[in-house]
Amino acid sequence: MADEQITQKLMGLLGLARRAGQLAVGTTAVEKLVHRGERPLVILADDAGGALAQRAARWSPVRGLVTGAVTGADLAAAFGRDKLAVVGTASPDFIRGIRKLGF
């Protein structure tokens, strides 16, 4: 799991991306980005199930798969869901910001 300070910065960036309409929330939304060829950066919860992790590993094209950064509970709480294991963004600006954090 990532350092708590880095995790908070990542969650802040994801929140900004969501408010800007640049974040796909949930498996279906992220898959739509992939299938449209938008090459998202995918953030997978550290405690995501094995089936979802295998599924996400097969998504192509993507700009990367970030794991070990956040938990499903972190994502769910941040985005008002009961459960949430995956989000993604295709925005070059948000991807750049996430990469600067070391992901």
C-alpha cells in the first residue's frame, strides 16, 4: 500500500477528475473507455477481487494499471458508493498528475 500522504494526494486528484467529468467510476465505465480506445490509466483497489484484477489486466489499450495505492473502502467513501474497486481516467492532465505522485 502506498504512503498515506501519497494516497491522500491521489484521492484528491481523483476527486478533481470526477468533478471535472474526467473520471470513469466502476468497472462498466472504465471498460467503456477502454473499448472506445481512449487508453485510460486504471486505478484498481488493493483489495479488489481476483476475478476483477485478472479482467483489468487484460484490458487493452490502457496507459497503465495502478495497484496497491488505495483500498476499495477509500474509493467507495470518496465517491459515495457502497463498494467500488476500479476507476480510470483518460485525461492527459490527470494522468500526468498521478504519474508525478509515483504511479
